[in-house]
Amino acid sequence: MSKLANEIKIIKWIVLLPIIGVILTSFILTNIFVSSRYEVHNNEINKLKQTHTSELKHSIKEKIDNLTLLLNENYENEINRSKHSIRDIVNLGYLNLNLVHKNHFNLSKDEFYSFLNERIGKLRFFENKNGYFFLYDRTDAKVISNAGTPEHVGISFRNIKDIKGTSLFENFEKVFKENKKEGFATWYWNRPGAKQQEEKIGYIKIYEPLNIVIGSALYTNDIKKKISKNSIEFLKKLKYPDGSYIFIINTKGTAILHKNKNIVGVPLNELDEEIQKNVSSIVNKAVKDKSAFIEYQQSKELFDGQIPSKKISYVRYVPVLDWVIGTGVYNDNLNKEINRKQELLEKNLEDDISTIVFASLLVTAVLIVIILILSKRLKNIFQYYSRSLENSNNKLHKLNEELENKVKKQVDTLRQKDSLLNQQSKLAAMGEMLGNIAHQWRQPLSAISTLASGIRVKKEIGEISSEELDKDLKAIVSSTKLLSNTIDDFRNYYSKDKHIKEFKLEGTLNNVLNLISANLSNKEIELIFEVEEVFINSYENELIQVLLNILNNAKDALLEKQTPRYIFITIKKHKNHAIIEVCDNAGGIKEDIISRIFEPYFTTKFKSQGTGIGLYMTKNIIDSNLKGNIEVENRSFSYKNEEFKGALFRIKLPFKI
């Protein structure tokens, strides 16, 4: 009964959980959609502000840039028209000069020049009647006529220079040289009655029959005034649908054109302090940067009845007229337009949110109905799989019991194999040690035997003295001590005392060599050392067994080649580890088996010469007991001007385990 009740509860939860999940998912997704829509809305508002401001800036910039281009074109056109007028006047003067010359050719030179001054010097032209002709003789540079400076008539102006230091005569001659008989020239000259020289644009032409130059000119400022007047009249007529206006200020800060006519022509220092500050900022920025956007607070004194507002203006410097021209937009107007568009976006946002909520509710209701329909089928399916699952669980329980028994048997088998490996390793090491003991004892025993035989022979022939007997006996005692020390070294190696202590790697290496040096020497194997002073805290006997296994492995490999036979041993520090490297010159390990030499029972020797567990136990000791690691690789090197190749074993041990 309890099991049936649990199944009913589970079925109820299977039905309820999807419904709850659908409602929660719908709620979460609706919130996400609404939040996302709000985020998009806020981004659109920010983008609207940026875009609208950018568009307005672009609009006022384009307006001023176009007007500046138009002013520059008008300036160039007016300059060209003025130059054509000057040239036409000079050509008329040239014709007049030619007529006078034909009618009065019988006059002397001085009389003719005087007549010319009287006749042509009185002629006036141009709009303000300030235009006149000047004539001079090219031969001696004497002035024939000049209404502007009548005091120069009759004298040479060859050495007269303007304020730029340019000789007028040489300037005119340069024009003739470049343009043959006539051409345009610029120079600086005083207005009649004025002290300050101004730039003039003139046209000069040679009357070749008398080698006389006739010319006329206009002051550049007069041309600019005409251009300025025409430009201002044109700009005054401009009307813009957005209510914006154009303002012009000269570089002294005086308004030339402005919506507020009360400040036009008024010197800067006579204006309101706030206006002075804004005007100075506009002029300085425009002259310095040539063109710029400037944001400032408009002065309340500028327009009566208007609340001061921040303004963004675009200004540009027009060098040819020495003007700063600009226009702008008030932030209040800008904000009104942005608010209008923002209201439209908010209305769209409300509509979108209403649509999203309605759609979410509709989808949720449909999904709940579908879930209720499916729940009935799900109940039957659940009961079917519940019974199947119970049967499967019973089978699985039996399989688990069988598997546990198999695992237990396999573990026991592996433990037996490990025990056998350890035993084989000990037997192999014991065999190696017996061989090493035999080599270590051979020399002392041979020495004792030789000394004893010598004493006996000398005694039989009666030629032994007490001093010789004492000396030989001492040598026998010394050899006996060497045998005893060898026994102690091997006893220490096979000692079961296993504990961590600090020891010097060089001393450990010496202990290893005490056990096998005679065996290596007998096989004509030379040892080469490179040892640093390194101390570690570890199991010394374990490390001795590792080094014995590696050196014996190197010895066996070297016995398969002819001399010379070398073993290189290096001990050094590297960061937080001690490094021991053992390298031979036996030719190395074949590349196809080098990755397998640490596997149990794997050997490159004949089965009668090795068990294949020495290097396996070596790696096991280093990894498990010494907490280090061992690597092997083939290395090519040179020694005593010969090239060799051999196996390099690298042991990496921590300073402390």
C-alpha cells in the first residue's frame, strides 16, 4: 500500500512539475523579454540623443562650410573682376597715350612728359573715383605722372621700396621679364594723406615707342570692403525654417552680422561681460583650430525676454575676409525635439510589452492543456516502466554480487603478483651483490695470499727479518680491514632500517661506488663526475638501490661494445629539485622499445641474463617512495674529440618529502 501511495505521489509531481515549470519559464521569459525591450528602448533613447545631436551638428557644420566655400568663391570672383577692370582701364589709358603721342610727336621729351602729366594725371575712375594712372620712363625710372604722390614727378623711383622691402622698379621689371610687355603686380603704397601703406593690386603695360610704362591699381582693402558689403547683404536675406541664424564676427571681436542688431558694430569692450567672454572664446577657438564646435551658456543680455540657454555653435575662420562665421542650435530646442521622439518610442514600448504579456499568457495556457493531456498517457507509461525497473534492479543486484566476488579474486591475484615481483627483485639484487662482493674481495684476498706465501718462502730459506715480517703482517691486517669494511657496506645496504634523514647526494654516490667500483674497473669502465653540493631529506637506502640498478643496467649495456666505455654521472640543483643524470656511451636504446623499458618483465637482454624487473622496480621506488620521477632518452654527445650516443637516465627528486 505504501509503495502504491509513493507511485501516486510521483505521478502527481510528474504532472505538477511541468505545469509549474511552464509557468515559471513563462514568467522568467516574459521578464527577460520585457527587460530586454526596456534595455533596447534605453539604448534607442541614448542612440536617438546621440544621432539627433550628431545630425544637428552635421547640419550646422554643412551650412557654415557651404557658406564659407561661397564666400571664398565670391572673394576670388571679385578679385578677378577687379583685376579685369584694372586691366581694361590700363588698356584704355594705353590707347589714350598712343593718341596723344601721335598728335604731339613734335614736342620735346620734357614738353611731352609735362603734357602727359597734365592730360592723363587728371583722369579719375572706379566707383569712388580714387583710381588714377601712373607713368614712368623705363630708361631712367623717372616718374612722369602719379596723382597719388605728385612730389615724385620728375625724380627716379629706382631705389624706392615698400614696407616689405621690395623695390617697386625691380618688381615691375620682374613682371615684364615673366610676361614680356604687360602683367599684374602687387605692392604696398600709401593712400593719399595716409601714413600706413596698404596692399595694392595693379596692372602695368609698356608703351614701346617711347619705352614708357603706364599702370593703375586698386587697394586690396577696397576690394575686400566691396566683397564684405555684398556678402553681408546676401547673408541678411537668408532665412532658415528651423529659426537659426548666421552670425559674423571679425577677429577683433566686433559683430558684423547678428540677429541682435544692437551689438552689430559695437566694440568688444563695450559689450556685456558674459557676451565678451563668449565672443572671445569663439574667436580664439576659430582662429586657432580654423573650425570648431563650441558649447557655451548664452548671455541673458543678448536677447530681451529670452531665458538663457546652453548653445552648441559651429564656427569657422575665413582668412581672406578676416571673419569668424558661425551658426548654432539651442539645447532647449534640441531637447524638445528629442523629447518628442522619445514619447513616440515610449508609446511603441508600451504596445510591445502588452503584446509580449498577452502572447506569454496564451502560450502558457496552451502548454498547460497539452501537459494535462499528456499526463494521462505518462501515468500508464510510468507504471509500466516502474515494474520493468523493479525487475531490472533485482537482476542488477545479483550482477553486483557476482562482480564484487570477481574483483576480490582479481585483487588477491594482483597482490600475489606484486609480492612475487618484489621477491624476484630482491633475488636479482642479491645476485648482483654477490658478484660485486666477489669483485671487491678479489684484490684484498689476492694481496693476503701473496703476502702469506712470501713470508713462508722467506722463512724456509731463513732470509726473513723481524722488520719485514712486521711490515707484511701489517699489510695483511690492512687487507683484512678492507674485507671487513666491504662486509659493513653491504650490510648497511641490505639493512631493513628504513627512515627519512638528511644526506648529501655526493656521499650516497660514494657509498654506491664502494659497492661496485671494483666490478666497473674490472670491466674497463671509466666514470666521469660532475657533482654539485646537494642535500635532500629522503630514504637513502632506497636511492642507493635505484642508483645500483641504473649503474648495473649501464654496465651490462657497455659490456656489449668495445672500449672506450664511459659512464657520466651528474648531480645538480634545478629550482626546487635535485637532478641526478646517468649517461653511458653504449649506443642508446632502440626507439621502438624505449617507451617500454619501465614495464615489468620487459628486458632487452637474453632471458638467461635478466628478469626485466630492475628498471620497473627502480621507477616504482622513485614514484612511490622517493616522490620523484625518472625519464629516459637517447643523447648524442662528444667527449675527448669523439662522437658518442647513449641512454640518459634523469632522476628528479624533491629536496624534502
